[in-house]
Amino acid sequence: MSGETAVYIGLGSNLGNRQRNIAKALDAIASIKGVNLLRVSSVMETKPLADKKQNDYLNCVAQIQTKLAPDKLLKVFKKIESSLGRKKQKEKWSSRIIDIDILLFGKKVVRKKELCLPHPQMHLRSFVLKGLCEIDSQLVHPILKENVSVLYKRLNAKNFYIDDDRPKLVSVAGVIGAGKTTLAEGLRNIFGFHLIKEAYDSNPFLAKVYAGQKSFALDSQLYFLLSRCEQLKRENLSADADSVSDYIMEKEMIYARLWLDSVQFELYSKINAVMSRTVAQPCVVVYLKSSSAGCLKRIKQRSRAYEQDIDLNFLEKLHSGYEKLFETFVRCPVITVDAEAVDFRQKEQVEELGKKINYYIGRGK
């Protein structure tokens, strides 16, 4: 109908008869004058956010059309919640009989105390994005400018949230020569991130390892492990200052599998497992995915003496390690970037990606 807007809403319940609560809410929405209920996704069971000790939730997503303004629609939804028994609660993400959220209201971007559009954390919720994908996988997020299927893939079926009390760490990952440091430095220069760079220049063993002296491999790995644990120690990162590292902590195990023999690897794995518990986890990872040939070309161009013996076979093994890591990575969202299609020496390209990164860590709220 003319003048109507496509609106997407999320419904959830974790008290009482959850399925019936959602069904009643949908019936009430369908009966609203000026609202046309079009499609409803499948119902999904999800764990509470922030590891809260609550009952599991049932969630779904619905598409409606309406001529109502966003503020008016929100008031109607609040009345439905109240009529179904929801009480006012001060605690964030508390248990509720029913929850009705406006996720997307056409292409509108609204930032008010009572209403934020699009929903400010919908891009972090797999249960929301999966439901949206069922209805329309090509639906575009008005701020991120990407479709919901892309956003869903970044989460590996997990749900995340923005915690303002947690240090905001962005980690850039990728094979040697993918452009990690260039991007990290660009984010520092343009957006003011505190830069954390891996200490490859100060590692006294690295050049020897690249030169084929494998007897120094364990020393090199332990040097990097100690350095990274000190750099990323939770107490060294402030919740008030956003940081970017040009590496991801998990890269240590990728290199360890390539450099170390079985005895060394077993020892290193145990040490790594203990020490890694002390570091801050990233809020988002940017994975610069590059061809091995492209990385080798850039390595030769930058002419670091100890890197000149790196060959294509070694880079391909690294690439395989990163691909396996991110196939099952669930610590935080992963933004994958085709490193062959970008040049982060260009300010505008850093700005474009940086805006997305900022939104994922809560700067873009």
C-alpha cells in the first residue's frame, strides 16, 4: 500500500510459556490498525546474553508494513508488552515474558534515548540476523551498508554484545605481507586508536629462524608469546581508550605448528594455554585475506632482510592456518576483507573500513 514502510521487528521470551507468549504478541501486532503482518521467521532457542543465569530464550523476527511513525509504533509495542504481563525492569537484559524490538524501520537512522534505528546491536546477534536472512537475505543495514547475510556470516552463529566496561581492542589478522600494520597505523592516525605493534624488530631469534636455524624456533615463539601477553594484558588496556593490534593472539599457534617439532610443540602449547588466559580478547577482528602470491610480492617490495628467504610454500601454509582458524572462530565478530582489492595507504579506504569497525565496538552508536 502507498505510503507504508517495511519494518522488521524482533520478538523474544524466556518466562512462562515462551511459545505462547510470542504467538500472542504476533496476534496482537497483526490486530493493530495501520499494521500489516507479512512474514515471520522460524522460532530459535538462544542462551541469555552476558552469561546471565536465566532461562533460555525463544526468539523470532517478523516483517510488517505500516503507515505509523516509528515513535507511535514503539508506543503500541510497549502497550502490547504490558498487556501480556511484562513489568518495567531496571536491569539490562533481564528476564521477560515478552520483548518486542524494532530492528529496522525502512532505511531510517534514528538516535534518541527511547528509540535507536537500526537497533544498535542487531548486527551482533546471530538469532536476529538468521531470522532476517530467512525473510530477506539481501536486506541492507542502513549504517553498515551491507546485507544481513554478510553480517550473519561474521558471527559464526554466535551472539555478542557491546560491553562499555570492557577494553575495546581491535585485532588485525592476516598472512605476512597482507597489510596488517598499514591498516593498524591508519586506524591510529585517523581514528585515534592506541596502536599495539608486534615486536618482530626486537626479537633476537627471528632472523635466525627465517634463515633456517630451527634450533632457535622455540626461543622465537616464546619471545613473541611473552611480548604479546605483556602488550595485551587486560590491566594494560583501558576501557576508556580504544586499541588496535596488528596481530591476533591466536596466530601464535599457527606459527608454532610450522616451526616447532612435536616435543617443542607440546611444551609450547601448554605454556601458551596458560599465558593466553591473561590477555584481553578483541571486540572485533579484521581478517585481511590475501593471496599468497600477493603477499610474497609485497614482502619483496618492503625488503626486510630477514624476510627475503620466505617462499610461496610457507605463505600458503600460513594462509591455510588462518583459514582454519576463522572457520571456527567464535571469540568475536570477524570482518573479512579482500586485501587484494584495497590499499590501506589510501586514507579514504581506511576511513570506510574504520567506520564499520567503530560501529562494531560501539563508537558508532
